[in-house]
Amino acid sequence: MREAIHPPYGPVVFRDRAADYAFLTRSTMTSEKTIEWEDGHTYPVVDVEISDVSHPFYTGTARVLDTAGRVERFERRYGKKG
């Protein structure tokens, strides 16, 4: 790798405000805001809209759409072209 062209890579806390959940990881993202973590150190914090804790797909609250019924209705209305 070339020197001095990559952003600094370090520990960052990502906080999901909707689920009141935060996790510490490493990233190139930075922030002016900081938070004191459980280990007593202060890290930059990045607020996110959604994470795996609040996303409907991961929480099991996602709705399954009836795509087969939609296709059948479309074919009934407009007929099959073949």
C-alpha cells in the first residue's frame, strides 16, 4: 500500500438511536461527538438510523408480500403474451 493516502482506521462506536443500542468496532469513519465506552476509554460515536437490532428483516417483523398473487392478477387483467 502507498503511504499517506489512506484514512486513519481506528475504533469507533456506532449507535442505533431507534433501538438504544451501540457497538464498538473499527472503521475509517470519524465524528466530532465522543462517548465514554464500557472499558473507560473515550471513542468517537456515529449515530445511525437503523442497525441489525432495529431492522425489520433481522428482527423477524418483516412483511412477506404476495408476489405470486400480483403476477396472477396482472396476467388475468392483461392476458399472457406468448
